[in-house]
Amino acid sequence: MSDLGIFSILGDIMSLVTSAAPIVLAAALWWLKSQFPTKADFEGLQKEVRDLASAQGGTNQRLDAMERDMDDPPTRLELLKALSALEARTASIESSQNGLGRQLSTLNDYVHTVIQRGLAK
């Protein structure tokens, strides 16, 4: 008789477990789904990695150019050529500045003449 009581208790427990198992299993699957990235998340990360890789490639090219410049410093002749080009540009800026000064002087003389003739009337 006691064996029948244990089997009936086990039967009741099994009916509870079998009815609750799908709910627990569904919750576990939902939790697992939230732990992994979706396909859209993965594609977004792939795009970011590609963008970073291309940016890194540009940075590497600039670093390589800087290293070449540091390994091969300019010679005296190259420095003199650069200085002469800078001198030519400075001279052209000064000449244009002198031209603007002459135009401003002419304009001031014109305005002065107009004011004097206006006051004389």
C-alpha cells in the first residue's frame, strides 16, 4: 500500500513537472536568444569593422610617408629651393600689398576732394 502512495505522489509530481516544463523551456530559450546578437547587429558590427579597417589603412599610409620623410631628411639644396620659393611668394604678397596701398591712397584722395568740393558749395 505504501508503494502505491509513493507512485501516486510521483505521478502527481510528474504531471506538475510536465505541465511546467514547456514554460521553463520557453523562458530558457528566450533568455538564450537575448544572449546572442541578431543578424542585423552582426551586419552593423561588420560595417563598423570595415570602416575602421579602411581608416586604419589611411593612417598607415600617412605614417609610412612620415617615416620616409624622417629617414630621408632634406638636403641643403632642397632647403634652399624651398626657401627661394617661399621668398618668391612673400615678394608677390608684398607687391600686391603695395598695390592695394596705392589704390587706398588714391581712394582717400578722391574722397577728400569730394568732401572739399561738397563743403565749398
